[in-house]
Amino acid sequence: KLNDTNRRAKVRVVGLEGFMRDHAIPHVDLLKLDCEGAEYGILFTLSDEVYARISNIAMETHDTEEYTTLDMVDFLRSKGYEVDFEERRITGHVWARRKKPV
């Protein structure tokens, strides 16, 4: 039954950095996120080494009690990305691409 609230399942959770390490992923051309507000926890905790291996990021953002789309934009710019974004009332969209070296 879909509405059976007494059922439980154990699920192994792996962070993005661990997933990339465990699967020996050397480079990500496009990281696409739509994770209902968890994007801040996911991206704010990645190491600079992982960011150096991600060329482009596209995501939907959700305003939370702590963060907004503009917080994500500022954060990704601080990591060396060029960022375009669209803000809406509760959600936004962010497109980030790694700046090319001169």
C-alpha cells in the first residue's frame, strides 16, 4: 500500500564526493540537481578538488530558512564559476559554468 506509514526501509546514503571517489569519476561535464532544498547541503560541503572536476552545474533551487538562490549564486561564483540565474517566489534556477583560464 502506498499510504502504509508503518513500513520502513534502510537505505545507504552516499554523498556526491564519496560517490565520485567510489566510482573513480575523474570529470563531470554536467551536474544536474533537483533535490528539493538539499542542494545547499550537497554543494556547500564539496571540496575544492571536486569542484575543479565539475565543468557545468544546472539546478533548481528552493529557498530554505537558511539559504536562498542568491546564496547559491554567490557561493558558486566564489568557487570560480560564471553563473546565470532566475529567481522565482520560492524556487529558482541556477546555471554555472567553469570559467575558462586566460
